[in-house]
Amino acid sequence: MAFPAVDTDLEGLLDLNDLTRRLEETKSCEKRARVDLIRELSNLSWNYAVDTDRHGLRILNIEQNTWIGQMVREGSETLYLSVFQNTIPEMKKS
């Protein structure tokens, strides 16, 4: 689910303006890849366990496949979300 780095094509580079344009295209492509990944992750069915319920806030430990994180909710509203992809084999759950 991770997105690959996009290389900037420097073949036939004309000048600094051309380089600037190519770098902007690369940044735009990488941004689209990140947005697509976030959209894909948000549509997954996440497993979760309630960590804490306090002061109207609920802290959830969440996981989906190799993704792990925490979410803070107030009612049905997500106030905070942090996820990372666990890529170290010995730390993955069986």
C-alpha cells in the first residue's frame, strides 16, 4: 500500500525553468499518490480496541493489516488520527 518514490526525469533538461517545471510535476505526482493512499486507508475496515474513555474522549488503538495507530474521538467526530505502516517483519502480528 505504500507509494514508490517518483524520480524526476532529467534527460534533455533545457534550463532552470525546465528543471523547476519537472520538479513541480514530480511533487504533484507524489502528492496525488499520498492522497490516493489516504483515501484507500480511510475506506478500510479497521480493527480497534478502546484504550481509554475519559472526559468525553475515547482513545482507540487501531490496526489494519500492517498499519497500526491511534485515534481520538469525541462522539462520532475524529479529533486526532495517527497511523504508520509496520514494515519490520519481526514486529508484525501473526
